[in-house]
Amino acid sequence: MTGINLETQEVNLNRLKQPPIHLLTQVQPHGVLLVLQEPELTVLQVSRNTFQALGLAPEAILGKTLDDILDSFQVDRVRMGLSHENLDLINPTKVWVRRKGDDYQVFDAVFHRSADGFLVLELEPALTQETIPFLSFYHLARASINQLETTSNLQDFCQIIVREVRKVTGFDRVMLYKFDEDGHGEVVAEAKLDEMEPYLGLHYPESDIPQPARKMFLSNWIRVIPNAHAEPVELYPGDNPITNQPVDLTLSILRSAYPCHLEYLHNMGVGASLTISLMKDEKLWGLIACHHRTPKHVPYELRKACEFLGRVIFAEIFTREEEADYNYRMKLAQVQSALIEYMSQADNFIDGLIQQEPNLLDLADAKGAAICFNGHWTTIGRTPPEEELNYLAQWLTKTVDEEVFYTDSLPLIYSDAERFKDVASGMLAIPISKRSYVLWFRPEVIQTVNWGGDPNHAYELKESSDTLQLCPRKSFDLWKETVRLKSLPWKPIEVKATLELRKAIVNIVLRQAEELALLAQDLERSNAELKKFAYVASHDLQEPLNQVANFVQLLEMRYNDELDEDGKEFIGFAVDGVSLMQTLIDDVLVYSKVDLKGIEWELTEVETSLNRAFSHLRGRITETQAEITYDSMPIIVADSTQLMQLFQNLLGNAIKFKKKDEAPRIHVGVQRQEDSWLFSVQDNGIGIDPQFADRIFVIFQRLHTRDEYPGSGMGLAICKKIVECHRGRIWVESELGKGATFFFTIPVGGRDRHHASGHKKQNYPFGRR
């Protein structure tokens, strides 16, 4: 091989491997190609082998119409078929040509329209006079599918495909070749003659099937080379006389292969080949490659049957891959939902990502993860040291500006990563902000890849007559490669799941920032209002109450001898009422300061608070002959004064909104849940329309006039605030005329933040209406 200085001579290797397909204008000699101009069907170009096939020289055919070559009956049939937009409806058409005297030749005629607007007719000698009926297609596929249904293993599945295709076609070797993400391919299934060298499990470099060839496979689902040693035939004339350019033969079935590919087949000992494209999401997933050691002609109908078989069977592979992807996608979706829920509940979103199960590692099947936020690192699993993480974050800031970055070979693009390749040869990164990241890591996985020949010397460059010629390798012997500094690859659904998590993190961080800003404003405003209220309550309200109490007591002292027992009792009630009012004002004053200094958390006997509420309602209970029962009450962590006021308001409402002719019957219940106490106050009163179930807890909202039922409209609003300050929740279930049941929860731990309203769903034992 002559040495070539590639540094001084620009070499377009891809163009040498495979030039643009539409510039290849030679055809295989087993058939005849005619380029026709519609609508007259005038011959513009023709392959130079017409005399051997049709008995006519190419010069004699050029410029004639199809009517001059075939009889009018056949041409009329062709014209009718060409009127359809889909030419597959007439492919193939059996035509016969009189060569000389009574010597007739039958051809399979296949039509297509080229990209440059010409009708291309390709004639292949018909090996059979009859077309293969549709039922043969059906039984061919049905027999294969019946076998496929008996296996769930994808490897066995692929093996059935190649075995069935070989049985149908009779090729010496049939392989199922799958493309990897980096472009190279692997033989994943093979059926062959016993004496042939196995290729199963071997990898082949991307250069064996370069991109231009792959584009051809996207256009032509089936490609046949009946004789790899046959000399190609030129078109006459070489350029289209109308465009003065080579005709576009991208869709041609007779188009000759590029010499480099033919030499590749020769080096493999292949005399004929048939290739069936396998497509997934409009991309080339793989190929069914059929090889024969000697020339082999395959009828057009049988090729289409194989294409049909490939499509039908691959659809089942696609379905099984989709099912596996779907199951994994659903698993990741559950992990993602759980992480978002944990982040929403946590004070710090980072805690929600790492402190529970599932955690951040499960979202991307990683062995380690690290979160950089506000200049601080939080790690889980196996990760590089914090110093290395800082350098890595600096590199990401300078290098990456996408929403996600991932690689399975980090040391190859970031050399410092070789120091921690055992924990982070693979990395997936999502930026939260300019200098904040979530990183996932996978360790190095040392692999041995079996290649069909040395992939580093897939081609040789030779120079002859001042031109470069690309020659494929001659050896396809097993060549082993040890792959280092790489991890398992990241799957697209894992990358997508991390992107969805990024959106959730950004939303939560923004929401928490907004909530903190609003909370600061609310606290500032609430603090000012509470200071004013505290002043009014402690001075302006207390003073007149003290005067009432003093004058009533003075009245009792001065006129004690003139008062009968009823008068003295009335004065006692007045004094008690004033005293109770002062107590309530003091309690409201204490309650108003809860947000400022916190609840007085203490072990509280609920029954004691309940009895205090009964005592304050004693007069109304006696007056209405109310019957109140209650369960055995627990000891909980709460503010006893607020708990008493909560029960007092709820019991007072139950008495107030009683039915006219029926004494109130009230039951206070309690039930232990997983992490909270569920209390209920059930009555037999007038009930509440369910549409007002939320409105009644709004401050100063009333459903009745003061003439009907007295009150300020603050009672249930106060109840709601008391419950929420205890990190609980309150609601009502009721129907008009059927009484009402008020429920509220108090966390077992008292301070448990997860019971804040709206932060966690409760499992209520009663159906919500």
C-alpha cells in the first residue's frame, strides 16, 4: 500500500466510503432500466444491456415510446395503473417482450417516480410465470408469528426471525443486525450452514454501513444484489437529456452497489445478498442481512414477501421493546411523583430528594448523586470527593449550557475524571441555576467487545493514477477490545425523567421563594395588627368590663338587705358573666400572640379542656336540655386553652343550631390514625347545605341573620385558625335537616409539620360529601 500524507491532502472519507446515492447511475446487469417521460412514456435513458434482454440495441430504443416496445394491450394496462398515485398497486406487473420471432421473454415490471420527476421502469426476468398469491403471504407470516407467540425471550424471538427468513429464501446465512446508539452494529441473531464461520455476537464499525447507505435503507426497505461479481451496466446516455444531470436512482432496485461495498462482500466471501430494513420511529433500527456464497436470484414477489414478513415480525419486536420501556417508564414516573411529593412536604427540597425511599438514585439507576445548591454540596451513595465536585461544577459552568448533559465516558472529555473513574465514569447533570446542579454518577464498567475484524483498520487508502481509492479490510477474524473509562449508558427515558425532575425542582424553589416573601409580608402586617388588637383588648375593652363588675358588686354590697335570693343570684350571674368575658378576652389576647411566640405546647388531657368548655356552656346546656356524650379522651400535645375554646365553639354551634322541637343530642368522638388524632363533634341539628361547607370557616361569614341566630360569625373562623396552628385540618360533613359532623385532626407529635393544611392527604374513615 502506498503511503499517503493525510495531513497535506484533504480526504473526505465518508464520500470515499459511499458517495451520494443519487449520483450512482450504473445498474446491475440481470435487469433492464428505462427512464421514461410522462405522459407519452418516451424513453429518455436506457441501460446498455437491452440487446441481451430485449433483443434491441439501446440506440434503437432511445426516443421511442413504451407502445413501440410492448404491445398496446400491455401498455393500456400500465397506463391505467400509472393513474394511481401509489404505484405499489401495480408492482410487479408481468410483461412479455418478443425478442425474435416466437421467442418471448417474461419480465417483472416495477415502476417508481424519481425525485427529479421521471418515471423509472425496471424489468427483471421473471423466474416464475405466476405471482405469489396473497394467502401465501399470510401463511408465511402466520406460521412465523405462531412460533413467536410461544417465546417471551427477545433473543429467542430474533433467532426465530432469521431462521424463518432463511427457510423462505434459502440463503446460506441470515443475520439480524442491530445498530447501537454510537452507530456501530451487532449481530444479535444468526441462522447459517453448519460449516460457515459464525458471526453471532460480533460487532461491526459504523464505517461498514456509512450514513449515505443508511439513508438508502430508509428509502428502500429491501435491497438485493443477486451477483456480487457481475459487472455493472452504464446508462445510455449517461446524463438525462432534459436535465443534463444524472437521473436520481435512489429508489431503484437495480441500481448497482458502490464498488467499495462490492469489494467488502467479496472479502467476506459473499456472492449474493438480500437486505431487509427494520424501522423504528422512522429511524433505522437494524437490518436482516442475507448472504449466499454463490450468485442467487430471488423473485420480486418473494422479496416483497420477505419485506412483509420483516415488517410484521419486527412490529412484534417493537411492541415488546415498547412494553419493556413502558414498564420502566412507569416505574420512573412513580419514583418521580414520590420525589416531587417529598420535596413539597419538606422544608428543604434537598431533604425530600435524599432522606426517603425511593430517593434520587432510583430516578436514574445511579450509584451516587450530588446536589450543589447555594454553594453547599449534599451527596448520597458513591460520589467523588467534594473538592473534585467543586472542580467538576466549574467545568460544567464553562462547558455546558443545555438543560441536561450526560455521558457514559466522562474521563474522555474531562480528563480529571480519570482520578475518580471507579465512581464516576458516567455522569448525568441538570442545572438548577447558573451554579447549582443535580448530578448522578455511574462507575466504570470494564467490557470486552468482540469485533468482526479490527475496527481501527476498517478501510485502507490506496493511491492509483493520482486518485485515492478506499478499500475495505480483508480480515473479519475475531478481534477483542477491552473498553475502559466507560459506564453503562444512560437510557433516553432516564434522561427524560431527570428533565421532568428539573422542572419540578425549579418550580418548587421559585414557589418557596415566593411563599417566603409573602410570608414575610403577612407576618409584618399581622404583627402590626396584633399589636393594635392587644392594646385595645388589654385597655379599652377591659376597662368598661371592670367598671361593670365593680358597680354590680357595689350594688350587691349596698342593697344586700333589700335583695331577695333571686336578686342575689342574678347579681352573681352578672359577675360570673363579666368574669367569663374577661377570661375570654384574656384567652383571645393569648391566642392572638400564637403566631408571634408560638403555641404553648404541653401534654394536655383533652377531657379537662372538654369539661371546661361544658362549664362555660352550662347555662345553654340546661336551657336546651342538651344531651352531650363523649368517648374516652386521650392525652395529646396541644395548647389546653385553645383546645377548650375549640370545643366550646363547636359545642356552642351544635346547641345554637338545634331543631325547634327537638333537644340537642351531641357526641364528641375521637379516633387514633397513623400519625394524628381525628376528633368529631356530631349533632342532630338543622344541618348545613354542602355547598357552604367551605364558606362557613371564612371570618365574619354567616348563613343566617342575627335575628334568627345571634353571633358574630367569628366562631368557626377561630376554630379553623386554632386547628391550623396545631398543624391540623378541620372540615364539616352535613346535609340540610340531617345534622352536622365537624371533624378536626391534631398531630400525635404536636409539631409534626407534615400535617399542615394542604401538605399531606389524610385517610379519613368517613366518606367526604
